[in-house]
Amino acid sequence: MAELGNTLSRARRARAITLEDAERDTHVSKRYLQALENEDFSVFPAPVYARGFLRTYSRYLGLNPEELIRVFPNQELTVDITPLPAISRPVGNSISMNWVIAAFVGIFLIGAGLLLFSTGSDAGVIDNTPRLPQGTVVSNPQVIQPPLAATPASGQFQGRPISVQAGLVPNFVGADEASALAVLRDQQIDYVVIAVPDKTAPRGMVLSQTPAANTKATADLSVTLRVSRGPE
């Protein structure tokens, strides 16, 4: 085990805490906590979740999250894709089929040209491309979207994925609390969580947020989340 995982594991064992205890207290899946201790970052759907859960776990163990973030591998998670096996075909058959296809295409184009010439159609080409009013400026900021939502602890509500857009407050409504806190900690945004009873929403679901999604994220910004605690 390398420096990061060894530090987390030793801190947990020194406090006589099991992974099940940490899962219950942090609301982070035991699978992800084990992956942090083993430095198996391929388990996480995106780096934003790995960094957010690392901040949560390190604070829980009484460690300095900023020191551990500095040794966190700073690379994108990749997926190994096995290339499809090559299919060999006889050269002669391939050439023959290509000539047949080319002949059919040629005949079709000649027939279409003769038809247009004989009818003398002067209909213009219809352009269905939508046009914006002159002077409209379209902005296209970079959007970082995790491919999958992080899986909360076993038996807990799993919300929708959270899209993170640079410089703006994400939309947390409908997401699960663990994923929302992971994103807030990774983006280093201060937050307050208000637990409220709710008979219709599952436990751990974010019901509302202040400020609203897409608000500009400033240095002194603090996000307040109302999270369901289920029926009392």
C-alpha cells in the first residue's frame, strides 16, 4: 500500500474503527472507503467523487484533507477497451462486392440526374438550420459531467448524477446527500445541511438548495441543502 492508502488505514485502525462503522457514520459506501485505502481509484466513476470522498473520510479520521489531496493521483480515470478481433475476408470477394456496390450507386446517380434534368425542377434547397438573431452571443462553457452517479452506502437512496459546470453552483436537487457533499467538498464550497422529515421523499434525497442551481460561485459562497430524513 502506498502513502495515501496506508495513512488512511493506519488512522482507522488506531481509532479501532471498522469499515462498517465508517460507512455508517460518513454515509459513504464501504466499497469506496476500501478503494481509498487500497488506492484502487478505478472503482470510482469520476475523479470528482474520489476527491470528495477522500475529503470526507480524512476529516472523519481526524486527518488533514489538504495534505492527503496533495498526494492524490492527479490523472483522469480511464477505462480499458479491448479491441475487436480482426475479421479476415478473401480479397477476391471483397473486390467483387465493392464493384457491385459502386455499379449500383452509379446507376442510381445517373437516374436521379436524368430525372431532375427532364422535370426542369427549379425548387431550391430548403435550409432547416435554425438561425439566431443577429448579434446573439452563444457561450459554451466547459462542462464536467461524471459518467455515473456515485453509489451511496448499501440500502441508501441513490440519486441522480450531478453535473458540475465551472464557476457555477451545481444542481443538487434530486441527488443523494453523500454525492452532493462529495461534490461540494471537491469544489471547496462551504455548505449547511438541514435535515427535515418528509413522508414522500426517500431518506437522503436533496429536496431544495439555496442559492439556486447555476448561481455564480464566489469565494464567500455558502450552499444550504434541505435533505429528507424520511418520515419521523
